[in-house]
Amino acid sequence: MRSVDVGDDNEVVVERDQSERHKDIVLEAFDTLFNKRDYATAEKFWSEDYVQHSSRIPPGRDGLFEVIKSRPPEFAYEPELIMAENDLVMLWVASAVTEPASPGSS
């Protein structure tokens, strides 16, 4: 079911569920790259000419992927807050090092 709002001028229509769909896409992209480290699948979310705005991360998709590859496997990223309005999504993330499984533990 789709919910819409019509603006006062009857020209602006906003899908209320559009923001939720965009949050789902961002969370999937984030988890695919940063936690699952599935680089082949992550390529569908980040274009080759991805613009990285951090001076600490090399430019482009390859630069971002290389930074993630350099992190130890126990380095985890957890979304703490996500907000969206139409096609703009903001994600705030915390990172932590998780304890690796002890040999012989289940």
C-alpha cells in the first residue's frame, strides 16, 4: 500500500514509504561492504567513480574497498542512527573490535 501527501499547490506528491525503502537500501549496502565484506555484491551499491569526501580514505570505490580490506576481520560496524527524507539518507555508525572466536569454541 502506498501512502502519498499532496502539497497545498496540488503539484508535490511525496511517497511516505520512499524514505523507508531508501534506508533499507543504504543499510543493505553498508552491511554488504563493511560487515559481510562481499566486495563483488557491494560493487552494485558503489559506482567506480564514487566520491570519497574523507581525506583519510583514498578516492573512488577502490580506495574505499581497500580501506575495508585492510581492517581485521573482527572489526565490526554497527549502524546507530539512520534518517531519511525522500532520497536523502544519513547514517551514523559506531565501530568496534569484536572478540575472535576461541579455538574449539562453538
